[in-house]
Amino acid sequence: MPAPAPVTPRLAHPDRLYIDGAWVQPAAGGRLEVVSAHSEDVFAVVAEAGVADIDRAARAARRAFDDGAWSGLSPLERAEHVARIGEHLAARLPELARAWIDQIGALASVAPMVVGGGRFWFDYYAGLARTFAWDQPAPRFGGQGQAHVVREPAGVVAAIAPWNNPFGIMAGKVAPALVAGCTVVMKPAPETPIEAYILAEAAAAAGLPDGVLNLVCADRAASDALVRHPAIDKVSFTGSVAAGRIIGMACAERFARCTLELGGKSAAIVLEDADIPAAAAVLAQVITMSAGQVCATLSRVIAVGAVHDRLCEAVRAELSRITVGHPDDPAAGMGPLAMRRQRDRVADYVAIARAEGARLVLGGSPSAHMTKGWYFDPTLFVDVTPAMRIAREEVFGPVLAILRAADEAEAVRIANDSDFGLYGAVFCADPAHAYRIARQVRTGTMAHNGFHFDPSLPFGGFKHSGVGREGGEAGLLSFTETKAIIL
């Protein structure tokens, strides 16, 4: 896919927040600077919400829900509005792509496809509204009388998205929440607010009633007020385990619902009959995708039996061919990390891995040829054991660890010996064999011979990787409550 033209995002009101259908000044006049990952320069400044602004947004969403102007519409009527939001977003895909490139250093060659996937959620959920089981007649025990099982909106939603895929993840929350009849307060990561501004502008252009979709940009301290606000019925959060734990406890205190999509340390099991060159190509591509800043990335590889040495060399060769470069360079296979603290985090994990005895065979340092931006070379460790931190903790960078297993049973044990359970893969010749292995691994998604996603399927994690599911029908279901009506 050709790289997008360098279109600068044009925000109508970057100095304001979108609350109750109006662009308003933040009460305390705060500002957030947006810094480019590839130039280290401030390239945008947006409004910063304080606690008073968050209170105002939550109350606006509460009024909009309670007055029935949105929740009282039929699902098909809501779907029409959601589809119109998608139409307005379609005209702004180049701006969305550029925002992602400049904020976190995503490759220009990849950005159009990824932001197009975010826009897809509006079409997908608008279409799903037609077939979703909003009202199901149910037979009563003993055959007496009539009953219905209905799905009603969960209420007011706080949608909190991370910085690594700010548009796609926020869209994947907002679209199903709106179709379900919920009202929403969007809270993007402070490092990546631009996409949420564009989404708010699209919602205004689509004619959503006042208060149905609100935007507050805030740092972490003020954001705590949002998840604890009594007007919020549900929090949909994607981010770190540490933040997810705080949010989960805050919701539990007042019985608010929550969906938490958190971290991962996803395992790729490579069996002895796998196509080693193909597996190595996939593993190298996945660990350098968005510079490894993907929650589901296959960051630990478990090689079974005699395949280990061949796989290590094949992965090393594949990674050595990846060019680290500016996101606009068509030859670049990987751009920078999103921010300085992320590059420092990766460097710290490299030092820890070496101190614990893992053998570094490639990379391990900032990219010397890039004088500006937070670049880091693709990194490969071998002789990794399951107890090492590099095998247990989420690095969130282009660092791949290869472990050895004597047989399939040990490979499954190693894969399951983790606090995480978000994603995984198995590389082997036979799909039936892959299915048997997949059923044994405690993780939310398992793929065969690749890094596969399907928007019609549920996505989420076991264990510390989260609570609940997004995507597909499950993603719409998560923004509803179940009611039984007995007649």
C-alpha cells in the first residue's frame, strides 16, 4: 500500500474539550504537548482536562443517557448515526494516518491500513445492529405465559484508550457502545490525543445528540476521577496491568462494570514439523511491528526439540534484514519507539536479560545511525530460561526471546507458566495438531502459522491480561445489560 501524503491533521478546536455537544475551554486552562517520536519535537498542543472538566463531561453523558434521546432510539436508528460517523471519518483517514505516524513513529507504509481498520468498526457495528439479539422470546418453565430476554444499554461509558493504537482501539470501544445505546466519555492517552479529537468532530458532524459522545484529554491523575465518578456505569480500558488493576478495584468498590484489555507475554510454540523459514519470517515481522509496541505481540518463542538451533539462526537472519529508519522512508521496516521512557525501558530489559545469563545475538542498543528520535535496533536473545524476566515480563519493544523445550508437553507448560494469557500461536504442519495444542494453552486467542486477527471474533485475555472481550458480537454484548421480562 502506498504511503499517505504528509497531510497535517486539522483540528478545529485543539484548545478546547468536547462536552455536551460544545467545544469548551478547560476550567483550569491546562494544555498538553504532543511530541513526535521521530523528531522529538512538539508538533501539537491540545486542551488538558482537570477534575472539574471530567465531572462536567460525566454529568453531561449521564443526562444524555437518562433523557432517552439516545438510549430511547431503536438500535437501527442508532446504527444510522454510527454509520454516518464512519462516513465522516473516511474523509479524514489521511489525517488519522499522519497523526499516528507523528505521535508514535508508526510506518507511513502501514498507517493507512491500520487506521482504515479503526474506521471499519463503525461500519461493522452499524451492520451488526440488524442481526443482534436485542429481544429474544423465551419459553417459560412449564410452558405457562410468555417471557423475553432483552439487551439494554449498560449506561454511561468511560472509554480509555492507550497510546500504541489510539484510533483503532478507541473506535473499537466507541462504535459498539453507541450502537448499544450507551453514552460515552472518551479519554485518550495524553501522548496521543489527536485521533480522539477527529472522532469527536466526526460525531458532531454526524448529528449525535448533545452529550452522547464527549472528549476529555487528561493525564493520569485527573483520569482517576473519571473511573471513580458515580455517573459512570462502565469503564472500557485498554492499557497496562498496573493501571488496569487500579481501575478494576475502583469499579469494584461501586459495582461499576468494566472491560480490561491489558498486557501480554504471548508465546509462539514452534513444533518440529513447522516450516522454519516461514515461521522465522512471521516472528521477525511481528516483533518489529510498531517497534514491538503491541500488547499481543509474540515476544517469546518456544522451540521444540531439534528445531531450536535452526530456528534461532533463521530468526537472526530475518531480523538482521530489517531496516530501522524514519517512518516516511519506504525502505524502513521499523520506526522508532513512541517515547524516550519507552526506549529507556527497553534498554533496561536488555541489561537485565544479559545480567541473568541470556545470550544476546543481535541488536540490544539504540540505533546508532539515527540521530533524532527514539530508535532501537531489533533485538534477539537466545539461551533464555522460563524464570528470566525477559521471558516473564512485558517489554513492549522489539525484543524477542527464544526458549527451548524438550517436547510438546514441556512447550505447553512453558507457555502456560505466565501471569499473562492474551494471545499465542503454534507453528506446525497440521491444523488438527494446532487445534489440539491451542486447546491446552491458557490464552484468549491462539493462531496457527501466523499472527491472525478477525474483527468478527472476540478478543481479550486470561489471567493478568484482562477481563471481558472486545470485537465481534461479544464486543457489542459487553456494552449491554441483560433483562428478563416475564409476562
